[in-house]
Amino acid sequence: VEETPNQAVVDFSVVSEGDDQSVIVSDLDDASKTVLSALEEEQGLREEVTTRRFSVNQQSNHGENDPEYDYEGVHSYEVTVTDTEQVGSVIDTLVTNGVETLGNVEFNLSQSTYEECREKAIKRAVQEARNEAEVAASAESLELGTVIEMNIDQTHRTPVNRSTGVMLSAMSADNMSTDVQDENVSVSATVQ
């Protein structure tokens, strides 16, 4: 079963580098407040934003080049957008308010829509299994009787991912208008 996505999850991070961990934590806090405030004021998103990861790590030597700074701090978030037409605008808000890294954009189905699609997929799979069993039985001049056993082996949802993983510092914020295209999400079921 294919269905138009009715939600999207956008991953993003604010980043700070330096030689003092306490300054990095403070910078991450300031950057986070700016971004979260902008998401609430410009997009009406507050409860939909959650922290995915927070870390301050010591940079390690990669070959002959020493890192420019001793530490790197990253505060990663995800924001769930229930209006998929709003995704491009959300990305613009993130970029213009200091987000350093834009991760994955995943278009998906809300749980209730997924459950509806899952039921349709199971019904279709059962009908297709019955049709195949009837063909197999008729090849041996048999007729199907009562169902003795039925197994739903698996149901699977395939979201649409737009993986970016882009460092945004080089992008211009002037007259930004990001357009992110979605596709239908597929839900499948296997029945024996």
C-alpha cells in the first residue's frame, strides 16, 4: 500500500569548537536557544523538537595534521513537522538561525495512518494468498477448504529519506527558499 506522507522528521545540529569545554557548552546553549526560539516564533514548532544527542569530545590527531581546536561540541536535534509542505521553510529557518549541520529529512506516516495502511496491506496480502492457493489447488483438481492456519510473517514501512549531511556554513541565507520533494511511503505485509 502506498500513501502520501503526512509527517517529516528533520535532523539538525549546532556545533561549537574551541579549547575550553565550558565555553563550548555555553556557546551550544546560546546557539540552541536562538534556533529553538526561531522555530517556535517562525514555524510554531516547540513540542515537536527533541534532543537526539549532546556531546563535547576531545579532537584527536588525524595523521600529520593536528586539529585546529582541542574540543568539539555538538547538540543534535530532530523536529517533527506534521505539514510536509512546511519542511523547506523549516530548513530555511534552521539555516538562517545558525544551524551548522543539516542531517536527514525523513518523510513518513503518522502512527494512525500507518495502522490504516497496515490493515489494508494485510487484507490485500490475505486475498492474494487465497488467490494463489486456489490456483495451486485447481492445478491438482482440488478445492480450498477452511483456513487451518494463517501467519502474518511481517509488515514493513518504507519511509522516504532525503539524506543531506551537509555543513551549512558556506550557504547563503539571502532569499532562501528550500523545496524538498517527498514521495509516497510504502507499507507492505507478507501473509502465509
